[in-house]
Amino acid sequence: HGTLCHGYQLEIVDQRALAEAIAWIALGHFAHVEKILKGLAPTAPNLTKKSKRKVASAFELAPGAPDQHRWHRDGLVFQHISWMALQIQNKGQIAISIPHPRVANKGFDALMVPLKSNGSAHEILFVCEDKATENPRNLITAAIWPEIEGIENGDRDHEITPELTALLRMYNISNADAVITAGNWSKRKHYKICVTISVTQNEVARRSKLFDGYDSKVLGAKPTRRRADTLAVDDLRAWMDRLCVDIKKAILSVKT
């Protein structure tokens, strides 16, 4: 979108495969999914029946459950989708935080650092905001803009530093100290917003309007620091209900 932002339009081409991948992430085996997305053929991990039943229940909604329960569940599912999309888009050449294991998890949706081929990392940091919503523009202006402004001002550097340090250690990054230092410089912080939109909002001009003002929150003449991804879904909550049924089936069908 010109100098405003850049990004990807996500598309789901195989919902069954998606549900199976989310099932493995929910079961704690995100590394298994990471290998699959890299084109490998890993052996499926062993699980217990008790753990499967416990995890599967997280994708259920009790009759009359408050809307907040649904929003938390759908938000977690969407974070897993966005996590996988980043793996695919970057062909696995990223250091990325572990997918959240539970709904309503506090902290950043994800942190991501792109990697070089020599075992080091680029000295930049992506802070990710992944939201499943029926009102993307309202959520962006009311919730995401204030979050980004606080991060840009350095208000959350004390939270970023330990998470980034742990992430770089996990990937054994050779220039970790330099990346951590860069993560505390505002101009080295990049942002990736990923939101659900309706199919009618998927046209280029309408998508651009959703992110209007991004360049005033994250400064820079080029859109390099301003990433904006979208997934177009009609009737988001009904679609999430169907996907969660598939995820639950995938969890319970895993061999023990």
C-alpha cells in the first residue's frame, strides 16, 4: 500500500491440514509443525489419552458461555495461524517465540527476528499483533495503535528484553547481544499486524483504509517497519466454530 505499509493476504487452502497443525501446536509440539512446514517428515510425538482430552476441551464452548470465552479461544487459534504463516512466508529462516499454550495469555502475541544463512540474525525485531476480530478498524485504532505507541516510546522494553533474550538463546544466535541492543532502539523495532477481515474488505483500497495512520504511529519514509497481514473470512465466529470442531477431532485422533 504505497508508503503506508506492506504485507500478505493469507489464504487457507486446506482446512483439514490447518486443523491438524493447530492440534499439534495446542498439544505443545510446535517443533513438530515447524519441521513439517520446512518440508521435513518428522515422526509423530507420543501422547497420553489424558493430555489429549484436556487439550481438546479448550476448543469447546459451554452452552451460554460468555462472548469473552469465544473471543479468547478464537484469538488463540488465530495466533497459531499467524505463527504458521510467518514460518511459510520466511521459509523457516526466522527465530520466533513459542506459540502461546493457553487462551488469554498475557504478553506479546509473538516476537520474531529474521535469520541469516550463517547462524546469525538481522539486528531488527518484529513485534506481532495478531487479532481475530469482526471489527478490524475499530480494534486497530482503539487497541493496536496505543500498544504500538507504548512500545515505540520504550514503555515495554523491560518486557521485550527478557523474552527476546530467551528467544535468541533458544535458536543459539551468534550475535544475540547486538540483536538485543537493536531491539531497544525504536528505529530497529518493526511491527506486524495480522487481523481477520470480511471478504468485502479484501479489496486493495479497503484494506489500505483499515491501516490508515500506521505511518504516523511507526515512522519512516519506507514501509519496511510497517507490516500488515490479513485473512479474509465471512462470518468469522461460525467459521471458527467449524475449525475448532476439526481441531478437536484432530487432537482426539492422534495415536497414543
